[in-house]
Amino acid sequence: QVQLVESGGGLVQAGGSLRLSCAASGRTFSSSAMGWFRQAPGKEREFVASISWSGGSTSYADSVTGRFTISRDNAKNTVVLQMNSLKPEDTAVYYCAAGRLKEYLDVAYRAPGLYAYWGQGTQVTVSS
């Protein structure tokens, strides 16, 4: 019983904001890196943002740096992606991902292959 459930997606005007949340259950991910990825129709899944297990390190794709902020609350087993100044190019299904259990390096991984658990995704649509 391991689940990652995203919420907070929706339709927003360009320049607006959305806050995506990922709630984990069945396992505590406080010792794992967490990340957000997105996939638009016909495109490969791409890295958006990640945060190390302690929250001490974060990483962002160049396309979202300065606009998106990732954070986590290990006590609540959640990770949040605050998205500001949204652009139509941000339109995609956003997926929450969790790394393998018991990570020892405090690294905000960017490679999708380093994440073992994935949510079902939440749609984000940014209109122009």
C-alpha cells in the first residue's frame, strides 16, 4: 500500500498561480528525495523540480527557475509545488515522484530513473 496522490491542478490564466500538492500514504518518504515531473501530449516526461530528503537541497529545470518553488513537510508526508507566473508552455500533466527508501545522500535528484514511486498525475492547463 504505497500511494502518491497529486492535487491542485486546474485551469489558470497566463501569469496566474497554482499550488500542487502531493500526499503520500502507505510509507513515509521523509528519507527520500521528492520530485515533480511533467508531460505534455506527444512529449517525453521532463524534470520540473526536486527536493532532497532533508529539504536542504532543491533543483529546478531552467524553464521554471524563479517561478516555481518546491517544498516539503515531512511531518505530513507531503510535497508542494508552488507555481507562479504560469505560462502556456507549462501546460502538462504534473506527476509527483518519490525516491527510493532510505537515501543517504542529501541530493535533489533530477533523473526520473532515480525515482521509484509515482502518482497518477494532475492536469495543469494555462490559457493565454
